[in-house]
Amino acid sequence: MDRLREQFSQIYDEYIEKIYRFVYLKVNSQETAEDITSKVFMKGWESYQKQGKNIKNPSAFLYQIARNSVVDHYREKARKNTISSEVLPEISDNQEDAQSKAILSADVNIVREAIKKLEKEHQDIIIWHYLEDMPVEQIAQLLGRPEGTIRVMMHRGIKELKGLIKES
């Protein structure tokens, strides 16, 4: 049991920030993201105790729990699944002036609003690949789809995203 705890502790340390960031981009508040992330790792620990070494890909395992937890959250709230437009962390650089920050903030808001309009799977793929640096192979495993399908979905999502940004 101590060995399982130690192994899961390492998995937790490696993935806590990534899972939190993924959840945070999918919900409306920091508090909600923290709650869901906590539940993800509780569910992960429960499953890990039962399955242990049978979990071959901890990343896919945790992201699947996170995806399901976000879906459950929105089902409970009976709201449309969106990426929060209010709580994306602000990007700051002390060297930038106020005008540059305002332009950057406007650009981030435009992209964030455009991402919200994409299909849920396209949102997930773009977030995982471009924000989490997850390789296509891992996304394919996570979604249970061929790598080629993921590449096509990513291409379509980016193309649609660019069109939405141009409209803004």
C-alpha cells in the first residue's frame, strides 16, 4: 500500500498543474476548477488502488477522469459546456506598458471567445496539443481514435478558430 501511495504521489506531482489548467480552461471559476481537480485526483487514487500497475498511461487515465468530471459538472449545473471568459490567468510582464497589456488582453479575449465556439472535442484537442504540449499520439490514445483522425480534427479546429478570430 505504501508503494502505491508513493507511485501515485509521483503521478500527482507530475500532473496536478496540467490537469488543473485543463479543467480551469473548461469551467467558470478558479474555485470550481480546484474542486473538480481535487475530485479528479480522488477518483484517480481510488482507481489506482484497485488497478495499480494495470494503468499503463497515467496521463490518459487522469485526463479522461478530468474530461468526465467536467462533463458531470455541467450536467449537474445544466449549463452549456464553455471555457470561462472571465478567469483566464492574466499574462503580465513588468516591461510592457499599459497599452501593450491592453492589446494583449484584447487578443487573449478574442481567442478565448473563439475557442468557446468550437465543438467540445476540438476545444479539448487544441487545449491539449497547443497549451499542454501533448503529442498527437497521446491525444489519440486518450480519445480512442486514430492519430490521423486527431490530426484532421486539429486541422479543422484550427481552421475554424482562425475564421472565428477573423470575424471578431
